[in-house]
Amino acid sequence: MKKLLVTLLISAISFSVSAADGYKIKLKIKGLKDTTCYLGNYFGNKQYYKDTAYVDQNGVCVFDGKEALSGGIYTIIFNNTMLFELVVNEPYIEIETDTANYVKNLVVKKSVENKLFYDHLFFITSKQKEMKDLQMKYENESTSESDKEKIKSEISKLNEDIRQFRYNLMEQNPNAFVTVLLNAMKEPELPEFDEKNDSILRIKQYEYMKTHYWDDFNFKDDRLIRTPVYHNKLDRYLNKMVLQRPDSINKEADWIIQQLDKNSELFKYTVHYITNTFEKSKIMGMDAVFVHMAKNYYTHELAFWVDSAQVEKIQDRAKTLDPLLVGKTAPNLKLLDTAHVNWVNMHKLEAEFVVLVFWDPECGHCKKEMPKLAQYYETIKDQDVLVYAVSSDHNEAWKKFIRDNKMDFINVAVPQEVYKDQQKVNEYVLGGLTDLASLNYSATYDIYSTPQVYLLDKDKTIVGKKLDTDLLKQVFENQFNIKGKEVKDK
């Protein structure tokens, strides 16, 4: 029942058409006159304005052009509001409706595709109302068990009516838009599994659903990109059905992209969507998906929609992030301690865990977060954990902040003289005390804001990143069973 209701919320999708004589869309909208309407089109999950037409005193407006519109679902827009959708798959379309109810009162005067589309929509809408009424009766406390059984039978009958209606429509119109639409929207029907263990049953159902999720989707039909269906299906699959780990996402992304023509709009949209979505993901470690996509698909050969300068920028970004991914060995740092004596080599620190934090005493957020981290560290520091805290300026303000906030860390910074004297840089680097990657740690670790917190294991492998104190605590407790101990005031 829930799956049906979700399906009913997805309104439409469509086709492309090639017509030598361009296009003409004639609308008559009773109750609308002497104004302007707009024709919009979907592209993925967004809509764009495509054409403008004047509505005369009789409510008639005509959109037309010499070049055929790319097939898909288009929308009629008035006063920044979508009035209704229509299928563009024929050179001439004629529709009438009125302002009392644009969709309910819509009549298709000329367009085979829109006739099929709205017949399907009206049928589903009527069944949806029946389904909702039955659900309310079923959930009513006064409904007896025997009546509930009857309601379940009625619901099953409704589902069968819908299934049969769709089957007949597709069978009778194999080349129609609505058939492609229904196939694209279709979800696998779960078979009966001979399994009594509920946990194993759910796993089998999930695996079947995931394996057959794309069975009836036509990856070669570019018309589907100009509908909301592809985006919704792709988004649900990658963010809800696939295990939320970079390796799993990358594997599924590669499989989907392999189904697409490399010069198609579907290819372009898919590569852009996956790359952009997981670059911005709030799930730790998902930048690995961005790196994978950038390295494999944002190339001069494949990214036909991106200019060379942008391709280089994306590739450079991937190269910066690649060494900083969860699972990689953290780039080493060798920086000067507070006494201005010892250059502390991070990779040589002996501890089960190293918390690597980048901060600055003048940073507003650092002024709140660093004392909090210091307090938390007091509760776990006897559990083989060290904090390697890196700052940009080896100065008195830095030292004072450390003292005032009792930051019992390995506190290191870049000595001030390297900013003024190139000879000092040469002396420190050539003398083996440090290296350029350490002195330029902000570039090495992509530090564009502070504080930035990494968690490293005993081998200096990155096991966590982009953490704050609260998240660090969760990772320690949930993943490594390190719990803070009560600390008495000194």
C-alpha cells in the first residue's frame, strides 16, 4: 500500500520527438485572459523556462517554434505557479481546461500521447482516493477483525485493478510514451520466499529489490532526462538502497554509467549528479566518491559538457583530496614545538590513536572548540591517545591560548621566520628538520577553515575526518570502545 502511494505521487515523464515542421502547442484556458503564460521543461530535478505565449481574451494561447522541442514532460506556468503538465512527443498538441481545476477539468483535444497520459493519471487518482478511504476504515479502532479482512481483500482488488490497467495500457501501446514512463517508474514485484526467519527474509527481499531495481529502465533513451523520474530513481537508489560506503557507491555508479551512451544527456547528468552530490555529502568519507568520479569521468575525453579549464580544476581538486581520504596514510608533518627546540615528527608518535587538529588562536570557532577538545582529552589521554595540534603562527598569542586553556597536547606550529626569510626555509628543509609539505600544511591538508580534526590509528591511517569534539567522542565510543573517564578539578 505504501509503495503504491509513493508511486502515485510521481506525476509524469516523457519522450523526445523529431518533427520537421517544429512544434505547436495550443491551449484554451477558461477563466484566464489578456495575460502571459510560460512553457517550462524538466531537466533532472529542476525546471527551466522554454517559451512564452500571450493568452488572448478568449483564453487561447499558442506556443510554437520552427525547431522541434526535445521530448519530455513540459509544464504550463502562470504567475510563477505550475498549472499542469503535458507530454511533448508530437508536433501538434491541443488542450482545453479551466481555472476552476486545471488538472481535473483538462480535456485533450489533439494528442494521442497526452490522452494516454491523462487517462492513466485520472484512473490512478480515482483509485488513490478509494485506497485512502479503505486505509482510514482499516485503521479505525471500531473496525472489527472480520471487516479488516474484507478491507484487505478490497485493497488487494484495487492493486490488481491498477496492475491490470497498466498492463493493458502498455500492451496496447508498446511504442507510446506512457509505456516508457511506466517501465521507468516500475519497481520489482517481490516473489514469495520460503524463509521463516524474519531477518534473513528482509535481507533476501532487499537483495532482490536492489538486483532488479533497474530491470525495465531504458538507459539509452535520452528523453527520460527531461522528466522527474530519472533523478528520483537515481537519487533513491544511491542514497537509500546502496550501502552508504564509498566503495559500494563507486561500484554502483560505475555500473549505471556503463549502461549509458557516452555522448548522451543521461551520461552528462548522471556523472554531474553523482560527483556533485557526494562531494557535498555530510557522511564522513564520501569525498572518496567525488575523487573516483573526477579521476574516471571528468577527463578531457569524456566530460564533453565541461571546458578544459574546468576539467583541470576538478582534476586538481581530486588530486588534493586523494591523499586525505579515509583509509589512506596521513601525510607526515614535522613542525616546531612551543619551546622552539624540537621538530616533532607526527609519524614517529607512538600511540594507539593520534588526534590531528589544525587550529588558529584568532579563529572564532577555534576559541570555542579547542577548550572543549582540551577538556574531553583530559578524560581519554590515559588510553593511549595523543593530540597533535597544528597552528600557523609560532607566537606568544598562540602560547598564551595554550596555557590559558590547559591544552595538554603536542602543540606545534610553523616558525614565524619562515614567512620572512627564504634562507631559513632552505636551512630547515635541507637540514632535514622539516619539509615543504609540513611548512605548507594548509595546502597539504586542504585547510580552508579551522578547526579541522582528523583521527589517525597507530599506523597513521586516517580513520576519521571533519570531526568536532562531539563527533570525535562518538567515534571513540562507538567504533573503538574508548570512553571518557571522570576527571577531578585540579
